Amino acid sequence: MANPTPHSVLKKYWGYSEFRPLQEDIINSVLAGKDTLALLPTGGGKSLCFQVPALCLPGVTIVVSPLIALMNDQVQHLKKAGIQAIALHSELQGRKRDIALDNMTSGAYKLIYVSPERLQSSSFIERLYHTKISMIAVDEAHCISQWGHDFRPPFREIAQLRPIIGEDVPIMALTATATPMVVEDIQESLKFRKKNVFQKSFFREKLTYSVFYTEDKYKHLTRIFSKMSGCGIVYARSRKRTHELSEILAKAGISALPYHAGMSPQERQENQLSWMKNKTRIMVATNAFGMGIDKPDVRLVIHLEAPPSPEEYFQEAGRGGRDGNQAWGVMLVAPGDEHILKRKHVSSIPQVEEIQSIYEQLNRHLGIAYGAGKGIPFAFDLFDFTRKQRIHEGKAHEAIKVMEREGILTVSESFWEFSRVKITSTPKALYAESLRNEKSERLVKTMLRLYEALHLDYKKIRESDLAQKTGLSLIDVKQTLKLLASKKLLSYQASTGKPALIFHFGRVREKDLRIDRKSYNAYSSTRINRVDAMIEYLKETKRCRANILLDYFGENRDEECGKCDYCRKQNEQKIKINAEDVMKELNNKGALSLSQLAEHLGISNVRQLEDIIDDLLLREKIIRNQKGQLQINTL
């Protein structure tokens, strides 16, 4: 029987008759057995580029993805379409994991999603020898590159699978954000047999970027959403701020909900679903929100603080306007923001000597003797370590990432996981119940002292830390938390993994720890340059915003977008004259639809009129009424 064609697969499972630009070329490239790198902007349909050929080819496609949430989301959508798929990650434990791995060899799945860390497990590699692999797809492939903005060392081990799966099995890499240097590094790291890049222009005609300096971000934010229609995302850099902003917007009559990794999975899902179904207009989120979220009608993406790189900003702002209609990416900047950005993201980069010192402290903390420790998993609590050794948490985090990159150690897949607790009754009711026995009283008193506002939000906890503080055993702490949860007094979400460090060689003396200074200094410089590029984007006043971003990604475009804050200023005189005509017409005729206004003005260039309307809305000269008509703002 002949293999299905890309078009028949597209129609059968997704209901589309045609591919988007470049999708078919990318699919045909990998079906021809070629290693393929696809660079498509956010919303460009990257997932179809590997899902369609996976269903055309015999055997199994391995999809390497960096985020559990992203894997789960894609697998859920595939299953709904009747496609056999599974995600293998740290949340799949014990017997369920073993059954899934056994099913993998029997051909029960067409697509198997895995984290890069899972690729290194002996049980997974053993199954690979007995599984017919048709393709490896690497999603978010910029994570492979040491020059990428979200480098993950285990990604660089993917190419080591080639001898196991077969040298002729194609590898596809996909990303929405890659500079020319990263493009080269991805292909080299995956050992492409021949360079092969498909790149769609990153320019999106209907996505307008703007930067506004303001003394009061909250007021400016509320004003934008009051005057502009459509749903949106507001990105904040702290969890606390997502709650503050959603409350401020709600008080202004604008429905909004928070979203961040500190909330329970159920709360995140409920808030996301409310937003997806347009029951809630605005999602106020940290950067934990957005990856894998497929909502096409987002009109506004507003950043209250700049991310540390143009890659991250481009990716987050790119979640607006996926339906091809007009959307805006707005950055609100206050005096001093540039200094805060640099201090936050540059000061945490450790020097080589600091990394060596943290390595020494790690070994002392874990009780490892000189020459010992190779290959042994050591249970490790980052926060306990930084507190006891009095090390800056950010620097310790960065140092451990560097050690992993240098091949000194490996961190377990669940390294950054925590248990979480939240009071679901009231602090008073919880405390009253805890007085019934000594263990619960000691535990509750300690938690109320250690964690502020435990009744408002989930707090990360380490049971081992609570055991140390209370004098209870670790088993007693866990059992007491489960008991209180069973009585509906609190919610307890136990971590599924055991964070661990595995050293690749026995302990050496601090000064003998070898770190490639040249490579590390280049890596550090790249990170600093990204922050500097972001700051320059904020400060730039003499160039089109879209072209600044395109230049960063190595794409030269002479034509300006015509709609960003810079371009609007350049066209101010022309807009001002036409804007006066618009104001006069609305003043004479009252509320009008856009088409009615164009007809009254005799304007054939609808795009020019749209730009004028956008400008007047932003300047609050006009508003939309409940019917969506335009009228003079009389307030």
C-alpha cells in the first residue's frame, strides 16, 4: 500500500485543502530524506511541518520538545484528531512509563514527544534499538545552540542518536527565533549531512510594534485597553505583578485573569480556558504563558517590562494577530527601566572564578571527598544550598547551567520542580484544626511563619526544609500535609521528581576545575549583547521598529512598516491633516462604521484610513461605541 500524501493527510486530520507558504516545501524536503531546518515566525504553522510527514512515513517520529506543557498540549490535540501520540517526560512515572516504552517498540504510536533529558536515559535508548524511527523533529531548536537565548545542553546530544536510529533517518529542526549564528550552530550541532534551510520572512505586515515611554504604566495600560477592542496578553516579569495588574484592570471594568507557574495546574487551566473562550478578555501572565497556545484573535500583546533579549520579545509579541488581522505589540517603558534590565540580567552572570568556587561549595555541601562522586546521583536542593552557603541564587543557578554545558555535571529532568501548598479554607480554620495534634500544630505554625499570603497563592516548598525547621521527620511532614489536604484545609501538590546532580568525574580541587575560558567568555558576551540589543530597541527613536528586529535576525528590509511609533511620527503631518478630516466628519455625522466613514470621506486607500483610526484611538480622540462604530470622545 502506498504511503499517504501530504495533502491527503492535511485534509483528513486537519480539514485544510492548502498549506501555508513554505510548509509544503519543508515537508517535501524531509520526505525526500533531507535534514531540514525550518525558520518560521510565531504562528507560521511549525508543528504541521513535522506532524504531516510523520503520518506520511512508516514507523515512528520522535519529537524533542523543551516544555512539558507544550508536549502535553500538542499530544492532546493529536489524540482529538485520531492520531496516536504520547509524551514521555518526568510526569509519566513507574509502570505507566514502562508500558509506554514497550508500546513504543510495537508501533502503537506515530509521534512520541520526549524531553531532551529523556533521550539520555538508558531505558529509552534501549527501546530505540528495537523501534523503526522514520524522523526526528526538534521543536524550539534554538535551544540546541550555545548562542541561542534558551540554551539547554542536553539538546546537543541529539545527534548522538544517529548511529542508533540510522544515518539516513532525516532530522528536522524548527524555530521561530534564530540569528544567523544560531542557524549555523543548529545545523552543525545536529550534524546535518548537508546545509538545508527554509526561511520565511519574519516580517508580519499586520503586526505593529510600538514603544511608549510613560511615568505611569498601570494608567497607560488601562487606557489602551479601554480605547482598543479585542482580547490581549499582558506580560509582567513577576508573579505578584500578574495578580496586581489583573485586579487593576478588573476594577477598570476590563476582565482579566493572572497566569504563572506558581498557580496550581487546575487554576492555570481554568484561567486559560476562560481566556481562550473569550469569557475573559485579558490574560496577565509571566513568560510561562504562551508556548503552544493557539489563539488566533489576540489583538494586543503588551509588555510592562522588557524581556532580556530580542528573541524572547519577538516570540512573545508574535502571539498577536495569528489570524492575519491587525494586532499590536506594545512595550511600556518607564525612566530607569534600561538600568534595571541590565542589572537584573547581566549581574547574575558569574565569572569563571565564581563558578569554580560554587563547584567547591557544591561538593562540600554534598559531602563529596576528593576523587569521589563520579556517576552517583546526589539529591540536591538549590534553595537549601544557596541559603546555607550564602550564595546569590541567580548566580548559583547560572553556575550550575555552565557546569552542565561544560560537561562537569548533569542535572535531573526534575531539577527545578517543587512541591506546592496553598490554604484552601482560611488561615484561622487551618490553625484551629492543627491544634488537634502536636505534629500538625508545629507544621502549620512553621508554614504560616515562613510563607506570606499562603491563602492567596500557591507557594513553593521543600518538605526537607520544613522537616528541618519543625524537627519532624520527612515522612511526618508529608503525611501531615496529606492529612490536612484530605480535610480540605489546604491543597498539597507533591513534586513528582527527585532533583539530583550527577557529576561526570570525581571531585577535583577548585583551581583544577577546567572551564574553557575562551568559549565561556564568548557565551557571556553573547548574553550581554542580547541585553544591550534589547536596550537599544527601547531607546531607538530614528528607525522603524519592525526593521530593527528584522536586522537583528539578519533580515534586511528597506521598506518601513508605516505604522509603528517611529513611522507614525514620520507621517505625522500627513496623518494630522487626514485626522482632522476624520474628526470633522465624525463631528458632523455622529457615530459611523469604518466603511461608512471611508465612503463619506471619499477615501479609497482603506489601509491609510485604518492607520489614522488606530492613531486617533491611541490618542483617545475617538472611541468605539457598543456597536463597534467610531465616534468623538466627549469625555
